[in-house]
Amino acid sequence: MIGVSACLGGCPVRYDGQDQKVAEIADLVKQKRAIPVCPEVLGGLSIPRTPAEIVGGYGFAVWQGKARVVSCLGEDVTEMFTQGAITAYQQLKEKGIEILILKEKSPSCGSQWIYDGTFSGTTVKGVGVATAYFLNQGLRVYSETQWLQEEAIKCK
């Protein structure tokens, strides 16, 4: 069993009320081989919600108190992001999940790239808040692109 970003599994939990469904990942959820999780929703953020980005660093810096998660309206939502990551981890741990497929570029789930905090659409190398927490807890994290590439290699 693995964990996946709920939006990748077809759940409409993104900030804009949409999903980011990847058919192969949604199939894993349907087959009960994957558990969908959304740290932002678990942290109490609504659907839809105002877009947010990490300002002043990346996910690890948030946990160190050196960066914050801020909405495009200037609202500090750091606590909701950190609480959501902790709650998501607890749910994953209860199910014995150690491998995750998470949505790239998300301020929660990005595993290689996140937006730069300027709301300009610019990405920078870094991880999201939940990903940083999951990595610190010893979980293995893949982006949807990494996972699809590995699956393609296995099929060859």
C-alpha cells in the first residue's frame, strides 16, 4: 500500500476545487492499492481556498521557523500547513505506509520543485511543507512524474 496526493487520485481538493488526476494513480486508489491524502485539507483549509506559496525558503525552512506559508492575500497559513502534514503523517503511519506519490510544485507536496513565493508562476528547486515532514520521518517520496517514469521503466 502506498500514499498518494488526493488530487492525483482524482479528488477535487486543490485550492481551486479541481483535481490533478493521473489515471494510473487514480487506478491505484480504485484498486485499493493506494490511500489518498491531502495535508492542506487535513490542516483545516477549505475547498476552494486562496492559493498559497512558501515565502522565504522551502518546506524544511518552514519547520525551522525560517520561512512561512502565505496566501496570495497575505494571510499566514503556516500553522494549517504544518498541522496538516502532521495529521497526514499520523494517518499514513497508522496504515503502515512508507512510500508516497505526491503532487509536484505544491506548497505542501512538492518533492523537487515548488513555486518561489512571489505568485508569479516561477518555480524553484525545493520541497513542500508536508514533503519535508514526511522525509524527516523516513518516508520515501516520489513526484507523479518520477513515479510514472519508474513505472514505464518496469514495463520495458
